Amino acid sequence: MAGSRWSATSPGRRRGPELERAILDAALEQLSTVGWNAFTMEGVAACAHTGKAAVYRRWASKADLVAEVLRTGLPPIGDIPDGGSVREDLFRLCVRMRDVMESRAGQALRAVLHECDHAHAGWFHDVVRAGLHDPAHQLIRELVERGIERGDVRVDATSPFVADVIPAIMMYRAKVCGSEWTDPDLAEMIDRVMVPLLRA
């Protein structure tokens, strides 16, 4: 429990970054256990062993707090080392994307997008774009260019739509179909969709 890690610490002594980290940890704990609809600033304050005012001083609304939790909690995709082929590079990228989506913050983000109303959805779509969508697109473009230089990708496979394929399929299967991505599923997507697309 996020709150329990602070139980041995006197709440009155936590200030600045230490208190903010405790609040963010507590907010992620709340998202993971009660979801968006039942998430409250009061619940976060209780879980963080601090006062509600301390939470509101830093974040004016639960949407602000949740967006910050997701921004700071989503693990980075990182770089993809050269695996010797575009097939191997893209598979490694897909594994990284799956790890982000299945992280605690990633699961919370999926729950929030499922539960929140239209008025708040824009806040969290921006988080998806900055934390997963944009980095994945940039990496896909880099891996395609690496493949072109290597000679295992056709030279005209640089359309922006090519970079949309993997994120679109993965998000669709996760959000609409509720499917989890196993290694064999990822490999089949790469082998049956991406490799033919890039080498045709």
C-alpha cells in the first residue's frame, strides 16, 4: 500500500518533494483500487496520511492530480538497441509498449479512460499522447529508417501511416476488445502485418 510506506514517518515532517511523492503514490493506489469514479481527494489525503488542504494546495482538482499521477507514473519506452533486423527491433518495441500499458500507471490510465466522462477524456488523451503515443511513433520511424539503411525495409516505407499501425492495433485490442498481448500475439502481428507492409 502506498500509504503504508509512510506510516513510520511523522506526517508533520514531510514537506516539499517528499510530501508530493507520498500524495502521488497514494493517488495511484486509489486509482488502482477504486477507479476514477470513486476516486476522491479526501481518499488520497487519508491514504497519504496528510490533510486534504495539502493536496488541494498542489492540485486544484482530481483531474489535475490524476493527470500528474499518470504523467509521472508511466514508465518510459526508452531506446531500442539494434537487434539486427526490423522484425526483431519492432518486436522489442512492442514488448516495451506492452510493458508500459501493463504497468500500474498504465492499467490505471486504461481504467480512467474507460470510466471518465467526455469532459475529462481530453486531459487523459493528452497524457496517452505524450507518454506513449508520441514516443512510440518516433521510435517506429527511427526503426524503419534503421531498416532502410540496413536494407531490410523498402525505401518508400516512410509514410506517417506506417507508424500508426502498431499503436492503433495495440490500443484497439486493449481498449475495445479487452485483450492482453502475449509474446506470440506480438510476434504474429509483426510477422503477418508489419513485416509484409515494410518489405512489400
